Amino acid sequence: MTQPHRIPGDPQIALPEQHDQYVAALERLAEAKAAGGQLEPPAEPPHPVDLMAALEASIDAARGGQS
């Protein structure tokens, strides 16, 4: 396990470890390849929400359907 990151010049402050998704995925890929297997393709990300359309619909609903 790695040591926590320290701020130079201040031995009392330790920065929390950051989770690196790229490194984690790369390690899973390397382990799967070493075992002779392959990884499942990643799930498709959800489609982004049109925030302006959602806001306009919310305002319209709050006004009782009046435009």
C-alpha cells in the first residue's frame, strides 16, 4: 500500500489518496490479459439531460400549463 501524500514542508498534513479510475481500469485490463481473458466493454453512459428543456417544463408546470 502506498503512503499518503504529504504537503512539502508540513509533515503534519497528509492529503487523502485519490482514486484514479484510469489506473484502476488499466490494472483490471492487465490482470485480465495476464489471466488469458478479456474485460467486458464498459456500459454506455446515460444520455445527458437537456437542462433548459427540463427548466422550461418545470416553469410551465408551476404556472399551471400557461405559456
